[in-house]
Amino acid sequence: MKRNVIRIAYILTYILFLVVSFILGYNPGKEIAFNFISFLIYMLKILPCAFILIGLFEVWVKKEVIEKHLGEESGIRGYAWVILLAGTIAGGLLVAFPIAYSLYNKGAKLSIIFTYIGAAAICRVPMTLYEASFMGIKFTLIRLLVSLPLVIITSIFLGNYLTKRNYRMVEGK
Amino acid sequence: MYYTYAITGLILLISFFINKQKTIKAIKISFRKFKKISPTFINMLILVSIILFLLPDKVISDYLNSSSKFVSVFLASFIGSITLMPGFVAFPLSGILLTKGVPYMVLSAFTTTLMMVGIVTFPIEKEYLGIKVAVIRNISSLLIALTVAIMTGIIFGEIF
């Protein structure tokens, strides 16, 4: 309750600051408003699709399927699957967290979940192609070949460590 | 972007023809999940709007172009960690900095931390992973990004 009051007060202060900035012609305030709106539009372009796909995934994909391919018994092919999945879904980290949560609920194991989050950050196919066109293929290849194995290794360590400690992923609070 | 919409629309349509009830249920789940996380998204947007005001492209360019390579790598990974920038802004900016003589390893530190480490997305991350695991993930991502930067520096001959 108290947390909500603080949150609302904080958002209202922010809005008030922007409105006053516009009335008085205060430039920093205008710039902040511009940043806010451009990022809001950017996110509204990505998020609805992502959440609709998550909804469909929750309804259609059977738990057994995820458990079999991404669960405790999945082995090395599970990692390959999840990297492929991460590479084809747009949106980066922001979208990766809710998707990771859905995968987790359907029985994917933790090391695979962390690999998914890492891979969603670094090896989305459209982004990688875009990067290579500006920075050169060599730059992009070094980045991928160094980061991806490290992401998998740290995910395995983190996954095993947390599994031993009975860690559970929870959505919201 | 439009492909994503086309594909999502198509899948939704197919789902609807196969099973109306299930599809409606799916959309309800989507709304519920979106509603639950949206206050955190607003918080994040407020944070981003202020940080990007304090660190416009010009300031980022100046920081990444400092005299010492190693100082630049640290500054780059710091800026990359605290800002949020879509790839379609970050890579053209890095491309321009490259032509201005900023070393590959500095840009590598910048773009990799931008992708992997998220201070502004932290509020969202902790909602799903919990504070402790979100901290561990971000720190290990920062170390991975620095490793990538160093390897980039070695292979492009910028360190030795």
C-alpha cells in the first residue's frame, strides 16, 4: 500500500515537471518528455506482440514437450534449441524475462533459462546482421564466439548452484 | 518490425480457427501478464528518459574518445551498462565513432554491455529473477563483456 502511494507520487511529480516545463518552455524538461515518448512508442511496438505470443505459448505448448526438450534430461540439444529460439525472437532483454518465466513454468531447467536470457541479449539474428553491416564481420564474429560459450558456461554454473539451493522463479510480488 | 506483427497476427488467426476458447484464454493471459508488469515498465521509461537526457550521443562520443584506451574501455562499459539504447541507434553511432578513430575494443565494451547489462531494466529483471539472481546475472554479464572487449583488442592488435 505504502509502496503504491510512493510510486504514484513519484509518477505524478514526473508528469507535473514535464507539463510545467512545456508551459515555461524549459528545454531539459522538453527533451526528457521527448525521450520518454520515443521510448514508449518503441516499446509499444514490440511488447504487444511479445505478450500475445507468450499467451498463446502458455495455452498451446504442452508442459511435457518443454520438459522433454529443455528440462532436466535435455542435455546439449536443449541449449542448441534455446539459443535458436532466442536468436529468432525480437526485443532483447526486456522481452526475454517474461518469455524465460513462461519457459520456466513449463518445466525448462534453470541453466537453459539463463542461457536463453543471455542469448536473447547477444545473438538475435536481425541485430547481429545489422551490427556486422556497421562494425564489420570480424568484430561481430569475435563478439559472438567469445560471449556465447561464456554465457553457456556461466548459465550452467548459476543454474546448478541455484538448483541446489532450491531457488524458484516468481512473477511479480 | 512489421514481420513480427504479420507473423503474430497469422499465428493468432490460425489459433482462433483451431480453438476459439483457447485463443480467448491466451489473450486474457497476455493482458493479465502485461498489466502486472506495466507499472515497472513506466518506471523504467522515466529512468531512461532522464539518463538519456544526461548522456546524449555527443557526450557519449566525447567519453569514448578519451586519451587512454583502457580508461575508455571502462567508461564505455559503464555507459553501456547504465543506458538503454536500441540496436538501430547504437550501431550507427558506433560506426561513426569507429571512423573517428575510437578503437574496436572500446566500441565492443560499449555495445556488449549495452546488450547484456541492464541497470535501467533492473527493476523489471528483479520482478522475474529476484534481486540476488538479477545482481549475479548483471555482474557476470559485465565480466563477459569485458572479456569480449579484451579479446577484440588482442585480435585487432590494439593491445600489443
